[in-house]
Amino acid sequence: MAKNYKMKTNSSVKKRFKLTAKGRVKRKRAYLRHCLGAKSSSAKRKLRRGAYIAKSQEHQIKAMAPYGL
């Protein structure tokens, strides 16, 4: 009798992305970890906002998280 194997969710994807109710993939913006003195306050404030993964790459993220995030 064959076993039903479960696929593993990629750990880095679990940590970095969230799914919205409509199925889009949310991400955090880069460049807010160091060298902050060179960036303006408004630039740092805009980096605090989230963003979405490009539609052309959503299928890659969803393939690494087969059961959702």
C-alpha cells in the first residue's frame, strides 16, 4: 500500500511572505537594515510599508508553499 507523502513548505518562504485574502503575496521592502544615516526620513518611512510580489513571480512563491502561508 502506497503512503501519502506531504510536500514540505520552504522555510524561507514561510518567514518572508504572507498571503492576502485575494491570493496576492505580500513581502517586506529591502534596504531598511543598515546604512540608515544616508537615507532621508521620508525614504525610511516609505520602506516601512509592505509591497506585493510581481504577478509574474507569484507562481514561484506559491509552489514553494503548497498548503498556503
